[in-house]
Amino acid sequence: MTDTVATAPRTGRSATPSVVGRLPEYLTIWVPLLLSAAHLISFSLWTIWISFTPSTLVPVSGWVGLRHYNAVLASRNWNIAFDNLLLFGSAFVLLSLVTGLMLAILLDQRIRGENTLRSIFLYPLAVSFVVTGTVWSWLLNPGLGIQKLVQDFGWTSFRFDWLVDRDMAIWTIVIAAIWQSSGFAMALFLAGLRSVDSDLVKAAQIDGAGPIRMYRRVILPTLWPITITVIVIQLQFAISTFDLVRALTNGGPGIATQLPALVVYDLMFQRGLLGRGAAAAVLMLLILLAVLLPYAAWRHLQRRRANHA
């Protein structure tokens, strides 16, 4: 007589090794993510609280309501900085978008030396904004940069003194920012161009569409999700720009190139008005949320439509 021993399925043991085996992945992803979220949320809440207190050199308790916000919004520095942000943001985003798209179309032609050109166009991304601002301040300095070089060649009437011109100085920041960020837009657009359905291109060629018409009617309309992504990311950079302006113009001449981030720095660290600087930082956060929240809602709608399709 033989005994049969029933063995229970070991589902628990089979699941445990998989969880343990993926533990390094979870730790690698979630621990930094949670720490970053905690850091961002805690300091944002702390800044919001400080903006409603009478804090100056050090944080103090108390309640002053919207006094700091009213003072910031009524100040000349903030109004000039906000106007500069509108001009700098719109010009920078539009021109970097066009420049990146043109570079991507150029590389999409499978030209010789494509890898070298791609590296050259992407190289500015590896340079810090402080270095970018410093180098461009040398190039645009009328006494030692482009203007002096051209004048030394004999064109003594040539002038390129935007860096010291109150009306044109903001455009020096636009130039430096485009040089820094257009490679990023180029990389995204090039990835989009290389992912276009080849059947659409072949169908357009069969219909007799030329290169210009093919890009305008067939290829470029498929890139609008990438275009929106580039616009949002570049707007985020424009709103938070600090070190580039600090190194290039330091907000000058006078306060002609002042941006909101420089106003926050000036209030907090130069004037010792911690509460008012925190209020300016919260206003910057609201401007940033005005860009990011519609984008997040749009991405959510896109995912829902893709899931229901």
C-alpha cells in the first residue's frame, strides 16, 4: 500500500523571490522620487508660510496677510521683470522652436557628417548656464567682443553694443538662451521626424508632393504633440531663468534685463526682506503652475483617449 502525499501549491514562495529580486529596482526609483517630492512639497509650503509672515533677515512667526504680495505687485522692479519675462519667454520659445525644427529637418536629410553635426548642436546642453552667460558676455562686450573684432578689421562704424543698450539688452539673453537650448528642441523634433510613418511619406510622393509640401502637409502636422512638449519645457526654463541672466547682464543695464528670479534673489539675499522675497517666489510658482497644469490636463486627456481608442 503506497501513501500519497499531497503537496500544496507554493504560491507564496514563488511570489516572494520576485518581489525580493526587484527590491533594488524599487529602491532605485522610489526612494529618490519620494525624497525629491518631500523636498519640493515641504520647501514650497515653507515658502508660502514665510510669505504671510513679517520675516526679514530670519523667519519669524506672525501674520501680515497679503501685505508682501501687494508690495511686490506694486513694485517697479517686479513690473519690469514681468514685462521682460513676457518678452524674453515669447521670443525665446518661438525662436528656439523654429531653430530646433530647422536643424532637425537639416539632419533628417541624411547628410554626410550627421553624427558630427548632431554632437555640435547638442554640445551647448552640456555647458552650464553660468558658463554660457560668461562666454556670451565676452562675445557681446563692445570693448572686447564682436564689435571690437569687426572694427579692428577696418569697419570702424560697426556697432553691436546691445549688452549696454537698455532697449536691446534683453535680446542678448534671448540669443544666449537660444544657443543653449535649441539643440534640445532639435533632438526631440529629430526623433519625431524619424518616427513618421513611411507609408504616409510614400503616399505623398506618389501623389506628386514636393519636399516643402510634404513637410508642410504630411510630416509637420504629426509633430504637434512634440511641439507642445517643447513649448512647455522651454517656457518652464524661461520662467525660472536666473543664472544665465546673472552671469550675462546681472539684470542690467540698471534693471533693464531684470527677471522674476533676480527679483526674488535681490529681495531675499541682498535686501534681507525674506517675507517679501518669499511672496515673489510664490508668484513665480503661480506663473509656473499656469503653464504646467494645463499641460498636465492635456496629457491626461490624451492618455484617456488613447486608452478608449
